[in-house]
Amino acid sequence: MSSRLWDKGLPMDQKILEFTVGKDFILDARLVRFDIEASIAHVRMLGKCGYLNQAETEKLVDTLLLIGQAHEDGNWTISLEQEDCHTAIESQLIVHAGELGGKVHLGRSRNDQVLVAMRLYLREVVSLMRGAIKNVTGSLEKLADQQGTIAIPGYTHMQQAMPSSVSHWANGFASEITANEALLDAADQLANLNPLGSAAGYGTPGLKLDREFTTSVLGFSKTQEPVTACQLSRGKAESALAFALVQILNDLGRLSSDICLFATQEYALVKLGKDVSTGSSIMPQKRNPDVFELIRAHSAQASSDMQAIIALTAKMTSGYHRDLQLIKEPLFRLIDRTFQVAEITSHALRRIEFDPERAKEITDPSINQAEEAYALVQSEGISFREAYKRVAEQNM
Ligand code: ARG
């Protein structure tokens, strides 16, 4: 027997199956846990609305919990023939609960199932991401605590501009990294709408379902209405999250670029610990900042992941389309990339050392000229423009 839900006994061309499924059966592994959670809420709702009796409801819930645990333990995986996590879970349900398993799909479709599972996943990602960026800012705060008083030049146009310090430098990045929380909030808000009950995209005529019930069980802030909005919104929370992650990675990329520059022999402002730099196969003296170069490279590739997500829904007509499936690969890659890069950044930042002597050596005394002009304004009551001219003339 075929495991496809929509199978009507007609042969399926293997080539077409492989093409349409793509990597979905592999990528969906991370959605199993969330589909189980949403399926349990759906089953309880069917019970509450009288479509399942109490014994059926409890049996289905128990079996779903069991299936979820078995997946976590590695006892089953989604097969290509099953196409995705939704079909795989229903097949498992039928294996373990027999005909009763066939009752679970009343009033839902894979179209709202994938929406709800993805949103539960995105909400978890947003919450874990807040922790991941806190670790990075924690490392920056530690750097500021331990080496913050070291004076370093502040640059504009890559030219020495004004006096700065390690704490000024580190706190600036920490503050901007934290500011990305506002973008995570936006993604969270978009993911916080319950699409379950929209089914294929047009609701469930003839059935009396309680959508508010699953909204509250799953902890969503609202039921998404009208049902026609649900499919139109697929990709939106994903895009918002992608934008937030790109901004986080951009901040980490710029931080890394500074460190690569500061670690050159010409600057020599930063020493990279042995455990954070890498050697060369030909030049024995080399200690390279590969870690920071790669962080920067990930930040560059991140925007192509984001573009792949945003571009997908452009100009698509309303309702579900299989195109939407392709959001997963760039989205998951971007999420994994960001967690990995945030973790390595907080690790590596604890292993860099600014050199206070070298910082003095490279700082041009002219760096204080703006301050000298400010002093003249205050001591002599002249205009800033006049003070600027005097300081410039004195230093010609
Ligand atoms: N794997 C599909 C996706 O990610 C699930 C929904 C399939 N629905 C369908 N009508 N073919 O979009």
C-alpha cells in the first residue's frame, strides 16, 4: 500500500515523486515535534467538538506522544514515499492505532498543518535566538570589563578620527546586536497567529470546529482570520525572521572585519590567541584570523538565503502552491548558520587581546584636534568654525 495520503491506487511516476518531494522528507525532520504538538491540539479540539469520543481522543493523544518520542529516539524517519512529516505522522498513527488513526485528518489539510508546525518552530527559534545573541553581547561585555579602558583610535573612512576605547568599540556592537531584538519581535508577532482550521485555505464548510480552542492550547496570541489570509501569509514570518537574522549576521560580520583588520601586522592592535587563530601550511610564522573571516563570509551568504525566501512568494496567485515548500531549505540553512555563527563568535571573542602599548604607538596625536577646538570654544567664547580654523592653522 502506498503511504501517500492522497493515493487513489494510481501508479506514481518515481521521477515525478522524487522531484516533487525534493529534500522535504529530510528537511521536515525538524518539524515532526511541532506537527505532533499541533496534531494533539487538533485531536483535543475534535474531542471537544464531539467528533471523537473521550476514549478515542485519549488513545490518539497517547499514540501521538509515543510517535513523537519514537522519532526523537531515532526509531523512525520520514521516507521519500511519505513526502513530508504530516503524512509520515498519520501513517505512524494508523500503524499504532489502526483505523482510529484515520480519524485525525478530519477538518484539516497538510496546507494548514505545515503552516502551524512552521509557526510553532519559528516561535521556538525566535526565543532561542534571543539567548544566542545574549551570549554574544555577554562576551562583548566581558571584553569591555576586562580591556575596556584601553584607548584605541576611532576611525571614519578608515582614517583615524577621534579617540575611542575598547569599551566604546565593544559596547557599540553589543548595543546594535541587541537592537535586532525589535526585528525578532516582528517575526514573533507574525508567527503568533493560529492558521489551524483554515484547512486547505478555505475553512471546513459543514463542520463546526473550535479554532479558538487550538489557539489557546498552542499558545498563539490570535486565531488567524479570515481563513483566506492563512496561505497568503505563508513565508511572511519566515521573511521577517530571515531579515532579523541577516541583520544579526551583518553586525557579527562587521565586528569580524574590524578584528581581521586590527590583527594585521600593520595595525597589530589585537592579538589572536593560539586557540582562536589558524596556521599556514607553508609559512611557519602565520597566525590567521580564519574564524573571523568565515563569520564574515557567513554574513555575506545569509542575504542570499533571505532573498531566496522573499522572492518565492512574489507574484504568486492566492491560495496554496507547492512552490512554498522551497522556503524550508534556505530558511533552515539561515537559522542554523546564525546559531552556529553566534556561538562561535561568543567563543572567539573571549580569546582576543587588545595591546595597549601598540594602541598608543599607532595613535596619531592629531586625533585630539576636534577636542582642542571644543576647548577653545569654551575657554574663549569663539565660534566653533573660528576654533576649527585656529587649530588647523596651528597644525599646518
Ligand atoms: N510539503 C508541503 C509544503 O511544505 C506540505 C503541504 C503539501 N500540500 C499539498 N497540497 N501538496 O508545502
